[in-house]
Amino acid sequence: MAGSPCNPCYDNFILTTDSYKNTHYLQYPPGTTTVYSYFESRGGKHPQTVFFGLQYILKRYFLGKVVTLEKIEQAKAIFDVHVGPNIFNYEGWKYILEKYDGHLPLRIKAVPEGTVMPTKNVLFTVENTDPKCYWLTNFVEAVLVQTWYPMTVCSSSRAQKEVLVKYLDETADNLDSLPFKLNDFGFRGSTSVESSSIGGVAHLVNFQGTDTLSALVMAREYYGCEMAGFSIPAAEHSTITSWTKDGEADAFRNMLAKFPKGIVSCVCDSYDLWNACEHIWGEELKELVELRGNSGAGIVVLRPDSGDPPTILLRVLEILGSKFGTVTNSKGYKLLPPYLRVIQADSVSYDSLITILEHLKKNMWSADNLIFGSGGGLIQRVDRDTQKCAYKCSYAVINGKGVNVYKSPITDLGKKSKRGSLTLEMENEQFLTKEEGKGSPDKDLLVTVYENGHLLKDYSLSEIRERAEIPLVREKNSKK
């Protein structure tokens, strides 16, 4: 059956593009033999991007024999009805199949994954390696541009990490808790299993806390990391409310009994958050919590899950501080006992993090009291325009002559594109994209990662993490 799981159309590389791309081989000037294009972030919410995710796309869609006669025929049958007969580039695909055994005659150069880049710089370039396949360079635009998603999630996650580093540095004694300060709870809010895994791995470049299991599988398969993230036993509303309102304390007690060691998290707003914090945890279960902590068995993390986060969190901390006591750290900020913490996992985003942490700082509470979890705000509430990602042709060879190609729309100069062949170089400790072939190939930071069906560079998650690390964190880690 057409489109059945055993032969899905979306596994046909020829169909992983925009419909109109299939007509472009007829539109380039006669005599075109080379088309050279590039990908960049033209700006956006964050001034820096973390380049990440191209490797997954290359491994998933570009390696080896991706063109077969069956796929050509399938694509032609669809296109003949979808757009019209006698337009599909049948001979072009047959040429790739016969001359290259279905491997794509392309060369892709890219900045190493994990590189933190100012916007408006080239991130990768693409060019055909066979003059008869000039049309292929921009045919692959649609699937390659999907790099915007892992790159944007990774950049947003790192921007939130910078916020956390700032407030920890100002209000905490150390950064030891940082790797698990922001946890990925985004699986259910993602658009698909694949997107949750891609976005989930992008977050794991910066942190190690996640409940998105699909991300662990992707990190293992595509980035060589045996175990990229970790989680803990945690309650949800169903496991608490099934004990009924009168049994809420028993539900909490059960969590402590069933998970006697390690970190355990309990949601506390099923009914009356203030009662749960003050009377159940702060009185009825207080001895059990203290005993657990003082014996070194583990940490209890309480989760308010509704209301205005800055207001709710401050009141929760004040209640718990009054019941369990606090210490004042070396920076002069209040801290709950080390066996008790609070997690905010509702309405967490880059902007809300700043609001929450600034509010608590003003009230002299250390950021070390809090852990965060984020779902939609982390791996779903982004789009290609968040970092204004674009893929444009900048150079071509036509009738043996090199031509600098660009766009410069008078209606929006923000979309002005780069010209000519490009290099990415370092000048005065700053990244700089050189245009029109004026750069030095010897200084080019772009690395050939793919050529004619083969992956030439395979980055591990560990080296990507090191490359993306925040300088202050790297500095403090080196002193340990």
C-alpha cells in the first residue's frame, strides 16, 4: 500500500524538499556548472548562536546511497500529478544514480558543532562537486535548513544557562548544581518523537537533566554519548491525587518510603500548596525529611506547579525557611538545608528565569535553592525566525565565469545576503566572515564535514559540550 510503514514516502530523499525545487534545474542560466550556497543566522532573539544539529541531518538523510531507481520512480509518479507531467528532473536523478551509485555529489563545509558564534556569520556552505549537478546545491536547502531547530534550541538553552550562571555567581557559593539547574520536560509538548529527540539532544549540549528519553537514544546513535542525561523519581498529580485529598500526606510519605535514597521530587499544589508546605512537609513529615537529609540518604525536592512563579516561589521558600531553618551563605543570601530544594517546572522560559531569579535575589534568597524544568518554552516555543536562519546562494560558475550572487531587497535590507565564496576567519579574537573570495583558505575555520555521500567529520557530544561551555564555568572548573 502506498505510504505504508514499509515504504514511507518521507524516507525518499528526493521528496525531502519543497515542491518547487524540482523545477529549478530548468531555471538557472544556460551554462551553469557550479552553485554555491551558505547558511547563517541573520540575527534574532539571542546575539549568539551555538551551531549544532547538522551532523544528525547528514547522518539521517545524506549518507551513502540515498537515490535508487525505486525512489526516482516514486518521486516522479507523485510529482507528475502534484505539479504536472514532463517537468520532474528524471534524467538528473538517473545521472546521480548511475555515475555516483546514488551518492550525492555535494561538498558541505561547516563550523565545528558546539561553536558559539555571533549572528550574521556563515555557519555552513554547500556546493555541487559535479558540474552536471549544479541544481542539487539548492535542492537540498529545505532539509539542511532544518538545522535551524537544534541550533536554536541549543542557543536558547545556553542563553538560559548564562542567566543561571549569572545568578548563581552572584548569590551562591559555587556553580556545582549548574548541570541539573534546567531540566528538559518537553517530550509531551513537542510535535513528534523525532523533534523531541532532536530538541532534547540540543538542550543536553548545555545541561544533563532530562526526562526526554528519546533524546538519550539520539545522543547515543548520532553523537556517540552512551548516557547523555539523567533523571530522578518524581510524582505527578495522578500519583498524588489518587490517594484523595485526605490522603495527600500518605501520598507524600509513600514517596519517601518507596524511594528511600537519592533525590525525590513531589508535586505539592494538587489542593492547597500552602498547607502542603507548611503543615504536611513542615510539620507532619518534617522529621522524616530531616532524617533523610541528615543521614545522607538524599534530597527532597518540592514542586509548586501553578500560579505566578516569582510570587509563589518566594512564599514557598519563606514557609520552608520558617519550618526547616536557613543558613546565610558567603554571598549573604539565604539557603534552605542541603536536603531540601524547590523545583519550578511551570511557565519557565528565558524571560521568566530572569524575572524569577531577580525577584528572589532582591528578597535575599540564593538561586541555589531552586531547580527548573521547562517543556514548551525550551524545545517547542521556537521557530526559524527566532534566530532568523537563512540559506542563500552567493556564488555560481556560468559559462566558465565566476559570478558573485546576492539579494538586496530595497524593502528589507535586513535580508541582504552575502556575496561570493566565503571563509570564516578569526581576526582580533573575533569571528569574521570574508566575502567575495577575499578570505584566506588557510585561515578558514569551516571544516569539510561531508563530500560525495561520505561523512568526513564525526563530532562527539563530549567535545561539543566542551566547545559550547560558558567561559566562566570553564574557568571555575579548571580550578577544581
